Amino acid sequence: MAYKKIVMELDKKIALVAHDHKKRDLVEWAKFNRDLLAHHKVFATGTTGLLLEKELKFPITKLQSGPLGGDQQIGAKIVDGDIDFLIFFWDPLEPQPHDPDVKALLRMAVVWNIPIACDRASADFMISSPLMDLPYSRIVPDYDVYRSRAIPPGDPASASTADKKK
């Protein structure tokens, strides 16, 4: 498979997400790393974004709450190249009504080779990496090959509109 590089600029685009029982942990982590985060563009879902903006005293791009589509908004931004990495403090002990959205978000991060931290230790290692202060080229599969693949005859996706009306 062919690959291509996607450059993360010096100022990273960081998504911060936390389930309800992990919001306090994420806010504490963000306060500890406030000066580092202030140099980057920060996105967050729902209430997490409001809490972070209040505590950090710099603008946060706030999206919908996770269960209302915020997780999917972050995933779409990953696909569009508008998120460079994801810090998602999720609660492994609490069932989530929007679990399929959470799995879809994590899947998009892996598909697009976005670094993910799901706990404080991983987030500490990620934010303190020397790569945070440099442009970085992520290597991803060249999905143009996938998009332009031939669809086998007989596949419903290959039928013309006229055929589908019959």
C-alpha cells in the first residue's frame, strides 16, 4: 500500500474530551499543562470545553456534548485534518449511552494515525514529547487508492441510477 505524509504544524490542533467521571482529572491535567496548551489550538466537547475555558483562561473551540454528536464532530475534524491529536479521558468503569460514537472516534484516530492518550500518564508523555515543539509528519495510508478502487460488477454500489429505478 502507498503512504503519504500529513504535516502537523508547530502549533498543534489538540482535542480534549472527558467522560463525566473523568472531567475533574482532565481539568487538573490541563491546568498543570496550561502554558504548553496555550500555544496550541484546543478543541473540546460540550461541558468539558466550558470547564476548560473557565479554568485555563484562553479560548477553547467548543463543540457539542459527546452524546449529542460532539464525539462525531471531533472524528470528522480528524478526517478533515483539523485535529492533530486526541486526549480522551474515558471512563472504563462506567457504561456510556454513546459508546458506539466513542468507538467510532477512537477508530478514526487510528485510521488517520492520530496520537491518542486515554489517561493522565499517556497524556503527560505525549504533551512533554520534544515532537510537540516541532513540525511532525504523520504517515498515513494513501486512501485515494481505496477511494478509486474498482467496484465489482453486481455490487449494488455499482448499479446506475437508472438500473436502481427499475
